[in-house]
Amino acid sequence: MNQQPHLDGYLSPDHPLSPRGLFADLPAAIRPMVTPKVTTVWEQDTATLPSALARARKRYRSFAEQELRRRALPIDSAPHLEPGELHPSLADLLKSAGREGMLTDLLPRPLGSASLGGYRHPLVWTQALRAEELSRVCAGQMLLLSAHSLGVIPIVFAGDLAAMRRFVLPAYRQSLAGDPHIFAFAITEPSAGSDAEEGHGASGRRPGTVAKRVNGGWSLQGRKVFISGGDIAKSITVFAALENEGIESWTCFLVTSDMPGFEVVRTELKMGMRASAAAEIAFHDVFVPDDHVIGQPRQGWAINRATLNASRYAVAGMGVGLAQGATEAAIDFACRTELAGKALVNFQEVQLQIADMMTETSAIRGMLWQAARKAYVARQDRSSMCKFHCTDRAVHVVEMALELMGNHGTLHDSGVEKIYRDARLTQIFEGTNQINRLAVIEDQQEQLLARIERN
Amino acid sequence: METLLSKEDLRTALSEVRRFARGVVSARIEGPEHPLPRPTLERLLSEATEAGFVPDATEEATGLWVDLDDPMGPTLSARTIETLAAVNPGIAWTCHVRAMPVWLARRLNKPEALEEKESVVPLQGYHGLGRVALPRYLAGAQLEGDDRAMLRDWLSPAQPGARRVVHAPAGFKAVLSPYFDGEAVRWIRQPIDALDPLPAGPTLGLDEVDAVALASSDAGTPLGPDDPEEARKIFAEALVIQSLALVAVGIGCLRHAHDLAREQARSRVQGGQRIEHHPAVQSLIGSADTALLATDALLGRMAEGPLRGNRIGDVFAARAEAHPLLCRGATDALQVFGGSGYMQDVGMEKALRDSQQLRLMGGTPGELERFVSEWDRVR
């Protein structure tokens, strides 16, 4: 009885028992309630967004497809370059991203390039959508374009309008003119990774990067490691303790790469996300004038924590995008690969795997959007929950995609082995997922203590 | 079956392998971020052959997969691979790849199969594990419906452009391929040129090993066997051996990752104390510990007794269980390092990539489970 094409084990949409046809015979008043339009999940999800964010999502997708897709695999397997060198293809990407407003969309017009309409909604939601759409195509290039915004956020959260005028606006204008001015965010030190991301650990630590008071400013001494984009950044928000004080004295300094004593020591050979370098940078008595202090001295720890609370939503968005990219690659593989004359998608075990991947991805997207929708205040517990759960589940989805493709998934051309390597970083940076679990508890401390007292 | 190898023999043999792995192999590895250059890999293989760990074509050759009628034989080979893999999984896999043609030529009683010194035995079909057709065939059950077409297409894909992928050091001259002729899986020796080999580019893991994509072709010299029952046994045995090798490499790989993570936890201080005292880190290392313990027991079970193809159901079930555990252990061990674990010079990311690649080769856990279900049903 099947007339139209159908997958093995299914009825065609025009079969008498297919819901599609049956719903059409229901009363006119009921029909719209039970008959959805045939659309993709992406279209369905986009339709739930406020119009400004729906437009932004479409723009991010279009940019990713046009600019990132063709570069993704070649850049991933390109030779490792010396510190400060940038692959010509990525230099072109930065220029075009600058002109397209993709390096300045953290702030609304006229300060940046984000639409005022989008700014009616929480900034972290927009940033999460952006991270998702770019990561879906290439998380490495996403990081190259987005770690830059992470370097700007401390200036925003310091509420330092003078610093915004002096540092951010000229840099944004430069980027919009096609001469990218990249920022970076530097907290991690060689002797401490997670200590910079968690208060209890930080309280017992001796800071490694120290600012000493000198005439007219500060002299910075020390090293930072794993700084995304630190090799190409012209401006870096660097967190350093004041001399002879603990991490509670952390202060945010705007360091420019042309300051004498600033050095890019090396860039790491990484497992994935290779389009964006992780740099080790050193400060050899770098003189930083007083007007390069972001906010007030000793406000650095607060600025750092506020920055991480905001940026963890974006990392969750990366997870969603990576899961989506892996799911699409696996579906594509299942539709084009035949075994015994049938496309794999006809086999039930393959259908089950695809359904699981789609659902897991949809679930983490739902969690993230639900949390980000009202995140006018970036709550630590919510952002950390989203960060660790979305990225853990994303890696699981990518593993499912690899499993579906079997040994073909091991090949670079499959695209999914790259997604796996890229995705693994999201469980580590912006605080390991263990640290993020503890951050949830830290934020719930008062309620938990109250329950102890009640008992 | 008479036991020729005693437990003492096994211990002695493995301590020799350990000395070779730590003394000879380890010395040639510059760092995890530098895969061994091909000439170095070849030199190591020659040394492993001279040391008697990898068999050559001579009759008196010893080493991997040679004494498999001995109840301790499979254990000795699997633990040899595991020991080598604890130093470098790619080298361990390469030793296995080199030993397989020797085992097959002897098993088929066709020494001429080794006419080309460098051959490979690709056991990976085009995709998956031939669905339910493979367990039905190997169990000697009646083949149904599309089973024959499935087996044929799995081993010799007909889709235009479809290629089987072989994970072996490039440069091999011949392929000893299984093919399904409608009655049984038999073997054919094919010169590499007949298969239009294409480099398949870098792979997720096993950086020392290349991926080569082979076209389908019937050209070559038939190797038999004529007896369909014998053919069934031999193919099952080959799959059992491959499973032992994959799990053994995975365990060696995790052992290395676990030791690195333990050392990191011992030396790294955060929050004012060594991180081995943080419960979060204890959980991660505990996960690697338990994965090691469980997979070690699984490998022991898989390698028990002389090689028998009819144990393939148990062996596949154990492999389906082992690889997810190995990957979990490797990823948790990496997490102990935080950001530095993601960097190539530390070696943890390589261990994770290797573990993931081993999970995907020769049938994934899901495919193995479906095989086991059908095997159990039809036997």
C-alpha cells in the first residue's frame, strides 16, 4: 500500500495508517493542534526564539557555513606554527569576521555591532547561540573568534567606562575596518590550573604572576599558560596579585603585546581546537601604567569570577554545537553509506542511534536555552550546571556518532574524529567539569547550611 | 591438550618482553607528540623479530600467535602485546599486524601466502560486523534472506567508491583477504596494486600506524581452505585473535595513562595540598583503577585455554564490555591533568585517542553486542 518512498520498517507518509494523512481528516478546528509542519529540528528550535535572536542564529549559521566550513579540516591538519605566526587562511578569516561584525558583537551598536533588539535579551543567551552555531562547523575557529570576547568581558564587568572608551572602542573600530584587533583573557598559571577558577583552592595558593608598585604604574612579573589566542592578541586582560599579597589582591591589568618585557614563549601542540593557539606568555618586568588597571586594584578576583559565570554558558553552547555537528555528520554517513544495497539509515540499530543523538542534543540545548533565557544575572550555579552537563553529554553524543560510523569514524575526513578531539577540551577549560560541579555547591551553600541547622 | 608452557615460562617470557619494551622501544620514542619515523619503526620490528617476539616466515619462528594450541599460548601473545602497548600502543599493534599473516599462512598450511614478505590480513569489513549474517554463518546456522548478500558486501563492498580501511603501516605489498563466496569465508592473496590503495590520511589514534583504503577486487591467488567447516573455524579464530590484540593494546594503553595520572596526582599541588587527596581526583583515578582491574580480568577470560573459534561469542561479549571501560579509564586519567592533559607532549591525549580508535576497530561495542545476541540465539 505504500506509495511514496519510505525507510525500511516505516509506512510512507501517504499510507492510510500514517498519522500525516489521518490528521488531515480530523475536524478543521482540531487539525492545527495535531498537525505540525514538516520542518527540521533546527527550524523548529529557531522558531521558538525571540525574533532578534532567531535572526542572529541564522546569521551565525550562515557565517559558519560560508567562512568556517571550508577551513575546518585543512586547518586542523595544518603544521604547527611558531608562536605569533598565523595561518594565512585564518588571517583572512579574522579580517572577514572583523568586517562582518563577528569580533565586535559582544556590545550593541553604536559601541559594537550587536543589534539593539538582541540586547533586550540576556547577553549570555546570544553568546551561547553564537558558540553553538560556530562550533557546529568548527570549534577551533569558533574559539579563535570567541576567546577574543572573553578578553573583553572583564572590561565590561569592571564597569570601567574610561577603559571601554580607551581600549575597547578603538579596537572595535579597527576590527570593523578589516584590521582585526584581538583580545585575550589570562588567568591560568603554570603552577595552578583550577585554582584560578575556584575560591577554596585559590585561598591556599601563592600567586605566580605578581604586580609590583613602581612609579606611575605597576611592574608585572610571571607567566600565564594555555591562553587562547594569547599569541596573536594585541590586548590581554591579565590577572595578577599585588606584591606580597594573596590571590584576594588579584587585579586586572590591560597588557598590550607591544609593551617591553611581554613575550609569547610558546604555543602548545593540542589534541584539538587547533585553529586557536593556546599560548604561554611571560611578563619580564612589564611596565603597566596606572590607567591600564581595569576597575580598581584588588577587584580582579570578582571580575574573574563574574567573567567565568558568564562565559560558561558559551562553553555549554559549544557542547551543543559540537553534538549537533557530530549528529549531522553521522546522519549524513548513514544516508550515503550502503551495505548489501541499502543505505545504513534503513537499519533499525542505526535509527536508534540517530534518535538518541538527536534527543541528547535537543535535551542539552533545551537545558541551556532555559537557563540562558532569564540569565540577565549570570548565576554561578546555573552556568556551571549547563557547562558541565552540556559538555559531558556532548562528548557522549560525539562518541555515539563515532560508534555509528565505526572504523570510518577514525578517519580525519569523516570530520567526527576532529569533533571528538575538539569536544574533549570543553570538559576541561573554563574550569574542569569537576570544578564546575563544586561551583554549583558553592552557590547553594547558604541553603545547604540552613538545612544542616534545621536538622 | 598438553600444556607445554608453564606459568613460570610465561612469567619469564613476559619479563623479557618487558625488558625489550622498556629498554629498546622506550629509548626510541622521542615523545608522545612525535610519532616514530618509519625507518625507526621498521628497525624496532626487526629487533622484535630477532628477539623472538614477532614471528617471521621461517618454520622455527617464535612469537605472537604461534603456539595457540597450547593452553597458555593465547595468554602469552595477548600479554606480550599488552606489555609492548604500555610503552607504545602503535608499536604493539604493528607487531600484531606483522604476526597475523604468519599465523594465517600456517593455519591454512599455505607457506606460499607469505611470498611477499610484507603482507597484512584485513579483518575489518566495509562497515560494522556483517549484522546478523556473521554470527549465523560462524555458528553454522542456516543463512536466511539477505545473509549471503550481506556477508559478500561486508567483505567485498559493491557500492561504487566503497573501500575497506586497513590500519597498518603503509608500504605492505600484499593483502591476505577474507571473502565470502556464497558458501564460506575463504582467503585470497592479493597484490596490493590490484586494490588501488589510497592513503586515508591521519586517524584519530595510533599515530604510528597508517590508514589505507582498499578497493574491492577479486583478483588474486586463492588460498582456500576447500573444506567449508574448516573455513568457518579459521575465520572465527582470526576474529578471536584480533579481539585479543585490540583489548590487549587497550589495556597496555590504559596502564600507561593510569601510571601517568597517579604520578601527576602525587606531585601536583592545588588548593594547598597534593591533588591525590582531593576526592574529585581520587574518583578519577579510581575509575581508571577499576577499569584496569575489570579489563585485565576480561582479557584473562578471553585468552583462556587454547585458541578456539567457537569461543567467539564469549570473546566478543568481553570485548564489548572492555572497550567502553578502557575509554572511560583513559578519559578520567586525562582529566586528572586538567589543561595540560590536553597537550600532546604530556602523552595523555594520545592514550585517549588510541583508546577511542581501538574501540572503533574490528567492530564497535554496539555491533559486538548485536553479534552476541544473534550468536546466542542461533547456537
